[in-house]
Amino acid sequence: MFSLLKPRVKETVPEADVPKTFNRFKWMSFVGVFIGYAAFYIVRNNFSLSTPELQAFLHISKAQIGFLSSCLLIAYGLGKGVMSSLADKADPKRFMSLGLVLCAILSICLALFGNSFWIIAFILILLGLFQGMGVGPAFIILSTYFDRKHRGFVTSIWNTSHNIGGGMVSPLVGAGLAFLGTANWRASYYIVPAVVALVIAALIFYLIKGRPQDEGLPALKENIVDEKKTNGMSSWTIMTKYVFTNPGAWLVSFMDTFVYMTRFGLLTWIPIFLVQEKGFSNGQMMVAFLLFEWAAIPSTLLAGILSDKLFKGYRMPPAIISLVMIIFCIIGYWNSKSVLAVTIFAALAGCLVYIPQFLGSVQTMEVVPSFAVGSAVGLRGFMSYVLGSTLGTSLLGLAVDHYGWGAGLILLETATVLCLICCVLCHRFVKKQEKKAKSATD
């Protein structure tokens, strides 16, 4: 680990000041990882939004657009796997800030040097790798500063950050096009979001704090572990001992794989599908793109409350309900004719598809020890992006090129059903583990 990224252990906070300091650092860090993670999506979803312009500029097929999207997402899966594991041993604020700066620089490189298919593919691979530096620090903050009783709702709030960031791309790019003109579309799509991300990177470096014990504060009671044992463990040891052998971590990872196939099968192809197949104008497409992201905000918050209160900490029941509804929403989105109907179904699909993704995130923090959260997130990210996103981008693009958009519908519905099955199995696993733990204490 580079010395730049290592945690800085502070002096112990006086006991009388612990509650106030812990609370202040908790909420500062939460705000930091919220706006920081949103900014990662500003310099990621801008590429998806630019694909109609890029396709026309490079004169490439849908399969090639799918390949470029897969370069970004597969690299992100690899980056998320490696970087999240490294984050377990790093200072969250330095790790997240550096990753965001590197992503902003690469977005600028897309505008300046993205004149050929293979150069763009190379930049996107690098962008995906450094995008992986965003999620690990966020989960570390959530799992070390917030106890399980409140974690569902708090994580639901944080989870809306990527919807806000992803949705902000449309107005940012729209403003850029209005001021710079359509002739400068690359500056609008790539440089404007990058400048915003750089400003946010400086802000989160101030806001995010280290783990409580690195800040001289006591750890949460539920996270107190054998310090000598965990401090001496390498990232690889944590991964192999507490993640690879954990069935719960694998169930959540496969669940995420299929929900990401559905999510990116919709999100990646919204611009091209709506403009070319449904006849939307560029402005109408941007509205649908924004609503797909932002409609998830109230539903994610509601899912967090329901999983904490109504379902007593069980995360999978709301996910199962939403997946059943998604099956019908995809059919409506694919087959509707009017702009209004397609936009409504796009919003509903976005409203629902992020619920199982979010609840899978919460479940990840609860099937492994707190010191292995980054590693578990890494496995989940690797599976969901390397496999899930590839199926939703490259495979769907190839299927549409050869068999039409109807083949895309079949792929998305298959992914949704498989995700539903994984959710049911995950819920059964959690119940079984709770029963086993209860028997051990009786």
C-alpha cells in the first residue's frame, strides 16, 4: 500500500468528548461519501449518455457500442474487486479522493484524445479501474460508523447518491451544449462533468474521516473484534478466510450479477433505444434517462425503511416484491408506443431495479464481519460488473444486432427471474444462519 493511502492514526479522544466527536465525524463522513460517490457517477454515466453522438462520430455498430460499454464496466468490476479489497487497509478519504481525481482526468482525456475506437476503449478501461476506488471507502464508513439497527435506512439514503450523480449528467451536459454549442459536444459530455468532479474531490478530502479507531475513537460495540488478529491480516487472507468461504457473500454476488444485467441492459441502451427505435428527440431521451435514475430515490428510501421496520431487518422481501413488478415494467417499456408511456415505464423500471441492488448492498455488510466488508464488496462488484454488466451491454448489443430488440427483451426478463431466485435463496440462507446462531446461544 502506498504510504499516501495508509490510515493516519490520531491521538485518543478524551472520553468526555467521544459522543460529540463520534457523531460529528459520522455525519461529516456520511455527507462526504454521499457526494463523493455521486461524483463518480457524473464521470461515468456521461459516457453512456454520449453514445448516440459517439456512434455517429465513429460510424460504429451497436455491438461496438456494447463492446465499449463493456470495456468500462468489466474494468470497473475488476477495479471494484481489487480496489475495494485494498480499501480495507487504506484511509477512506485519501483513497476515495484520489480515485475521483483520476476519473476526472480520464474523462477529460476522452474529450481530448478520443478520436478512434481503440483509444476510447483504452481510456475506458483505465476509467473503469479507477472507478473501483469509490465504493469501498463508502461501505467502510457505513459499516464502522452506523450500527445495524439504523444501517438499512442510512444506507438507503447513501444509495441514492449514484442516482443523483447519474441523473445530474443530463442537466450538466445540457447546460454545456447550450453554452458551448453542439459542435463542441465532447467538451459538454466529458469536460464539464470532469470539472464538477474535481471540485467535489477537494471537498470530500475535507469531509471524510478515517475509521473510528483511526480517529482516536472507540469502535462500535458490534464491530469490536480481536484487534491483533485483524490488524495482522493481509487483504488476501481476509478475502479467502471470510469471503470466499462464505455462502452468503456468494449468494449476494450472484443476485447482484443478474440485477446488474437488468440495470445496465436498460440504462446503457436507453439513449440508442429511445432515439433510434422509439423516435424520441435528444431532449426527450435525456428526460427519460434522468427519470430512470431519479425515480429510484424515493423507492430506495422507502425500501430502506421497510426492511428496517416492517421486515425487521430482513433485506430480501422488498427486493423480491420489486423484481416481480420489474418483469411487467420491462414489457411495458419495450412495447409501448407513445413518448409518455415509454417514459413512465422507464421511470418505473428505474424506480424498482435499484431496490434489489441497494438491498444487496446492505445484505453484504451483514453477512461478513465489519473488517471484511471491503473485500466482500469487491467480490460482489467483480461478479456484477465483469459478468452481469457484460451480459447487459455486449451480449444484448450482439443480440439486438442479429435478432432485433425483441431478443433484448428476452435477455432482460431472464436476468430478472434469475435475480428473483437468488433473492429467495439468500433470504433462506439468512434465516438459517439466524436460527443456527440462536441455537448456539441457547
